[in-house]
Amino acid sequence: MNRSVSFLFFLMVLAQVLISYLFQTGPWCVLTLLPAMIFCLPTDRSTLRLMLVAFVSGLAVDFFADGILGLNAFSLVPVALVRRFLLVRLFNEELVTRGESISWRKWGLVRIFGCVLILTALFLLLYVAVDAAGERSFWACLSTFACSLPLDLLLSVPVLLAFLEK
Amino acid sequence: MSAGSTNTRRHWIDAAAFILMEVAALAMVGVSSEVQRTWMGGMAHSVTAFIGGGLENVGRYFHLRAENELLAQQNLALMQMMAGEAESPVLRTEAWTYLPAQIAKHQFKGSHSYYLLDKGSVDGISVNCGVITPRGVVGIVDAVTPHYSYVRSFFSVGMTLSVREDSTGVTGPLVWDGKGRNGACLRSIPHHIVIPPGREIRTSPYSGLFPPDIPLGVTGESRFSKDGTQTIEVALYEEPTRLRHVMVVRQTWRDEIEKLEQ
């Protein structure tokens, strides 16, 4: 990661810690920037490196936001695992092999948000399932998922604007 | 190295790293939260039980043929023993009472193995009843509750059976060899008696616990012991871990015999 991306990523992790710490939404809503942050990392980064970044940043958020240690890391690592596959499928292979930047102008709003939507949904599925730990009903979990997904997409907008090229 | 093999290697590394990180994250979740730990423990047990149950079912399916043959043999033996008491599950000959039972649980661990049977004292089982199949001796009832019996397996240290070899008429004690699940040793056979390999060993008529002439196994190699007698290896017929149906036997007039012996 170049220096500006690393710094920006660090700031976003801090923002996520603050959001998790300050907005105690209870079991009905999960506010997260993390899947969008993973999506925005440079496209030429290997999956292994992305998973490591996801694991460490997830742990950092859990630790500093006083959450269940490992929960964010557990949910974010699969996001990092499938990102490359999604970029190839939804964008194209050259984007990954050449390490091109993702730009709004070239790829458009729908494709970028579609990708973030899938990554966020995957994150939320895992997060909500492990957080509920069999103590909450399927419908309660589905409500949490349905509440969180649109809010998280909204939260992703500033992240995408900060990271992606025009 | 070709690009294909490099890619494959990279995928394997990614997969291994992914599993490692997920396991580490789950372990941390388990450590930091009691609720999640309990849930994960339950999930792990469910998965283990599901896989174990599936394997057990597959195993049972493949053993059905052998199981059926065994049941047919038992049926034949029971029919031969019937003496006009068809309504009762308990069958009697003049000297022995037979009660069919099923194994509810078994454990083979170290030098002490046991079975739990689904019949107990209300069915007429008492301590020191023998447990047999048509192909061997299973063990001796050590304890009973109203509905279950605890059977000390023959494959336990300290269990001795009185057996006989037909061609020579010699009798001796048969004990577990302490190694496998179908090996035993016939001990204290006088040195001048020759029992070649392949001869059948049966229960002797002098046991108060088991009926005579139940086939147990065949003889193998013999060796001389330090006390000047022979020890003969015996390969048993019965496979103790596959048993499902057994018969509990009791000498019909045991109380009378014990009283007389006192």
C-alpha cells in the first residue's frame, strides 16, 4: 500500500472504532465501514495480504471498541478472500492483473455499489450469525441484517469517495 | 515453474491462511464471550454427532449381511432350544435358561472392557450370569439395575474361561492375550499334550457360568512357559466390537447347586 492509502485506511479504522464505541446500536443494527474499506484497497494486492490486513484491522476494531474480540476479524477475512473473485467477475480481469485503480467514471455507480453491497452482505451474514450465537431467532437475525445493510451502504459512501478516483 | 502451478500453489496458501485466520478469530471469540463459546461448543458437538452418526449408519449398512447371518444362526439355535414356552421371551432347557438381550452400549478401553445390556433384574438377570453368542463368550454380568446389566467383557484383565479341546479332551483356562480383540491364550496345558494349530476350542462342561460346547475359536501356535506347561494361542471367532444381539444364560438350578456346594 502506498503511504496515502495506508494513512487513509488507518484513519478509517479509527473512524470505525469511534462508530462502534460511540453508537451502541444494540443487537438490531451493525454499523460498519470495514467491507467498503477492504473493497477500496489497491487492486493489485494479493489475497493473502488483503486477508492479513482484514484480520489485523478487524482485531483492532474489536479490541479498541470493546467488542467481542475476533468477531469483526472473523467476518472480514472472508470479505478479503472473495474480493479478487468479485473484481474479476463484476469488473474485469485486467483491472486485477494490471493493478488499475477503480474509478467512478470508468466503472460507474451501479457496479461499484453492487460489489460493495455483496461484500457488506457477506460481512453482515457472518457477523449477525456469530453475534446471535443461536440465542436469537432467525427472524430477529434477518431484521438486523435488513436494518444494517442499507445503513452500511450509506456509511460506505464517504469511504468510497475518499478512496476511489473520480 | 509454470504459471498454472504457481497459481495453484498460491490458491493453496490462500486457503490455508484463510482457515488459519478464521480458526484463530473463532478461538478469540470463544475466549472473550461465554455465550459464543457455548454456542460453538454445541455446533461442534452437532457436527461431530452428525458425522459420527452417518459413519455408524454406513458401517451398519455394510454389516447387515453378516448381522443377518448371525441372527439366522441365533434363531436356529433358539428354535432348537425351545421347549414349548413360545409366549415367553425366556427360553429354558433342562439345565440352562436363555434370555435374548441387546447391547445398549459398549466400551473397549485399555484392559477393562464392558457392555451395557438392555435387560436387567426385572427380566430375571442377576449378577454372575454368563453372556454368550452362538460364536463365543461375551462376558459375565457384574452388576444389574432393574432395566440394565453391566457385563464385564472377556477382553478384560483377570477374566478366565474354562475351555476344552475336543480331539484331546484336555481342558484349561482361556484368558485374553491383552493385545487385540480376537486373540486369547489357552494356558497351563501339560507339556506332553500336543494340540496342533487349527483345532476348535469350546466351553468346557465344568463351568457353572456358561453352557458346554459353545465354539469359541481355533488354536494357533504353542510355546512353553517357564512353569513347564504350554501356552497355546487361540484366534476367537467372535468380533466383540460388532456385537448387537447376545444371550444371557443362567444355570437353571444354580441356587440349588450353590447350596449343595456350601
